[in-house]
Amino acid sequence: MTRLFGTDGVRGLANRDVTAELALDLSVAAAHVLGASGAFEGHRPRAVVGRDSRASGEFLAAAVAAGLASAGVDVVNVGVLPTPAVAYLTAQLEVDLGVVLSASHNPMPDNGIKFLARGGHKLDDELERAIEARMGEAWDRPVGADVGRIRLDTGRAGDDYVEHLVSTIGVSLEGLRIAVDCANGAASDVGPAALREAGADVVVINASPDGRNINEKCGSTHPEQLLAAVVASEADLGVAFDGDADRCLAVDADGRLVDGDQIMGVLALAMRDAGTLVDDTLVTTVMSNLGLRLAMRDHGVRTVETAVGDRYVLEAMRAGGYALGGEQSGHIIMAAHATTGDGVLTALQLAARVAATGEPLAKLAGIVQRLPQTLVNVAGVDKARAGSDVPLLEAVRAAEARLGDTGRVLLRPSGTEPLVRVMVEAGTQQDADAVARELAGVVSDRLAL
């Protein structure tokens, strides 16, 4: 049986895969599992439920709230707020459970359900498996005063979140003009509000969600509008969020994209200078450009690499007690202030570094010189043998030896398709292309079905 929970909760096509019935059943099962674990012992259980701006989130949030209340859990429905805001409120309000309805950067027809444990952290895999196992079971329903109550938040939750974000920077953003692309998503209100509260002059685009336009040719997955807006408004920088605002990419004053690797480089040095970068260490994934690792080495910052996925970054950070980590996509985690990636927090911290140094973003981000990169997807192969075929592995080692310290090779089987991804970085685009083509040929020959 295919596992219902993926690496970031339950996701799929809303009202086909992710239905109201599923949302209700999952929520009841979650209440039972957490209750059995002792999480509710000695008090009446409480939960926070929030969502992004998708139309389907309206009925899914209602179903989640109904399921939890029917199982005796009091619910605060905070409406449309970023995923990291729900995580923050789960911790700040000391509730027993947080639930987010969002499919992040996915197209509007999708949606998802993610549970957060007390403190705002994602549920452990064991608890998710237990929730799946208890779906649809017979149970004794509470009655009378024992049923849960549902309260709609009046907006104070969003205000508290903005106050928290602004409190994390120690410098005013007065004098900075910042263009913000909200992806017509969950940060459409709180994103611009936080930057304005911090003192910035804010130019806002794509902050009119109508339930259908989330991520539609806008936001961090489509930054073209922001590039133009920064130049047209003569902004000092621009920031783009995704649908649930757990990611942030940036744009410098000349309209050039600043990706997650470069943002991590800027923040790592800022935290190192402030003495808050634990062990002078940055956690990245294997997909971060080699240019980031080389830049960090040159500036005395150690890098720890994990598998692709923010959950693996967070696991490594928690295991090592590290303060900063993230992905090239702009999903950046600052452990002192958040339990997950937070796009608005990232934007504030990046702008604060610009304000504090007086340097333009282009110069700050320029410490990370991205190496030319080529990615080739080799389809129709037995991806299971990618890590064990001796001649293929020897070809990879030979290519890495030729590239030396200024290049690398990554062979990565797809998690969802019968293909192997060949990624090569090198000192020149010509070398990256040539090595990638060569290795793709070896993959095709050696792993042919």
C-alpha cells in the first residue's frame, strides 16, 4: 500500500485526492494518535488551523476543524497565513497541534494537509504512520460539553506574527525601497506589512488573491514580473515568495535574480559577524551550487551537505545544533527564529544586512560565484542500479578527477520517475556540457532496461 504521507504532509489534486472526507478522517485520527501518546494529558486539547489562499482550502480547513472538534479538540481557525506563521503560532500559543492546508509552490488545483506537533515542528514519521493506521476506525464520540469548540481568529494572529518577524532584526529598513511579489498567496497581507513595519518603502505586486490565482505566473517560481518591477520602481532590491511563503528568492537593483544559495551566503556571513552562526557552519543540500561551498570555505564557514529536501536540512540542523540551513530554491531555515523555512523572515534578514552594511545586494550576493551547471535527465533506465553499477561509478570518479576542485558530478535517481538525473558543475559551461553529455551516455548504456 502506498504511504499517504509524503515528505511534506499529504498532497494531491484537491477534491479528487485530497478531499473533505480525507481531511476530516485524518484530523480525527491525528487527535486519537496524539491523545494516545499522552500529548493531551491533564488539559483540554487545542489546535491552530491555517491555510494558503487556494479556494479548496476553504472547505478543507472547515473539514479539518470539524474533525478535530468532533474528537474533542478546541480549534482556532486563523484563516489565510503562511505555513511558517502557523508553525510560529503553534509554538507561541502553546497548543497541542497545528494544521496547515497548502500545496506550497504547486499549481492552484493542488492542495495538501500538514500536521505540526507542539512547538511547531513537523510530526515524526512514526506518528504519521500511526495516523494512517487509525483512519476510519470505530470510536467513542464525545458529547455535550466534551465536544471541541471552533473559534475564528479576528486577525490578531497575523499581527502577532508580523511583530515577531520584525523583532528579529536590529536595524531599521528606513531608506530602502523593496519590491515584493506575494504570489497571490498566503503572505499577501503579512509580507508587505512586516517590511513596512520595519521601515521599508514597499512596492507590492501579486497580492490580490482570489482563490484561483495563487502561484500563477508569479512569485518565486516565476520571478519575471519581479525582475521588471524592481527596475521600473528603482527599488534597492526585490523579494518573491511562493504560495505558502516558506520560500524567498531575491532580485538586486539591476534586476538580476539572487537565488537561495546566494541568500544563504549573505546570511551566513551576517550571522558569523554577529557571532550567531553556530560552529561557523551552514547546512545545505547536495543540489546547492559548488560556488556556495567554495565561497563559504574562502570566508571561513564550514558547510554540511544533506539529501535534497528541507526536512533533511532541518534534521541535520537539529542533530548538530546548527543555526542556519536551506536550499537553492529559497527555503531557508533560521533556527533561532523559526521551526521551518520562512520567506518573510528571510526577506527581512536579507534587507537588514543591506541596511546594516550600506552595501548593495549585488555586491553582498557577489561573494557566491555560481559555477556553470548542466542537468541532464536520462529516461528509460533502471534507476535502482545507479548507485551500484561499477563501470558507471568509475566513469563518475574519472570525470570528477578531471574537473578537480572547481567542479563536481551528482548522479541522482528520480524519486517519482524512471530516470536518473546527471548534474555537472565545472569552471566553464563548455566543460559542464561536455562531461554531462558523456556521463548521460554512460548512464543510458549501463542502466538500459
